[in-house]
Amino acid sequence: MIGDANIVDFLLQFLGQFDGIDVIKAFSAIGAGTAMIAGVGPGIGQGFAAGKGAEAVGIRPDSQSDIIRTMLLGAAVAETTGIYGLIVALILLFANPFMG
């Protein structure tokens, strides 16, 4: 426990050297980068879904329109997570609510 308090004390002293707005900008950039990691999951999921959709069309070409429609709807739903991550990153970088 004492070690944890020393680490927190060190971090607070270190961050105390900087102007508050600089710390907010730095953590906003880190947060924006972290938010963009949200695009990894939808990218992998959509690639997997597209591959399975192409495989299904190859197996049953007569059901092509139904398969593609379902695949595109699933891709649109999966992409919302990545879009939300992008919106959060853009807000943190360009319209930061923490920098009055």
C-alpha cells in the first residue's frame, strides 16, 4: 500500500510541473488513440463476415441476394462501434469539452 501511495505522489508531483491545459491536451491525445483501437474489432468482424458470406454464396448461388442483404446489414451494425470510437477521438482532439 505504501508503494502505491508513493507512485501516486510521484505522478502528482510530476504532473504539477506542467500547465493544466498541457496535461489535458496530452491525456486527450492518449484517449483519442485509445478510442481508435475500437476500430480493430469491427474490421476483423467484417472481414470474417464477408469471407463467410462469399463462402455461402459459393455454396448456394441461388440465395445470393438474401445472403448479401444479411451480410451488409450485419456489417453496418458492426461498423457502428468503430464509428463511435472515431467520433469520441475527434471530439477529444478538436472539440474537447475539458478545455473550456
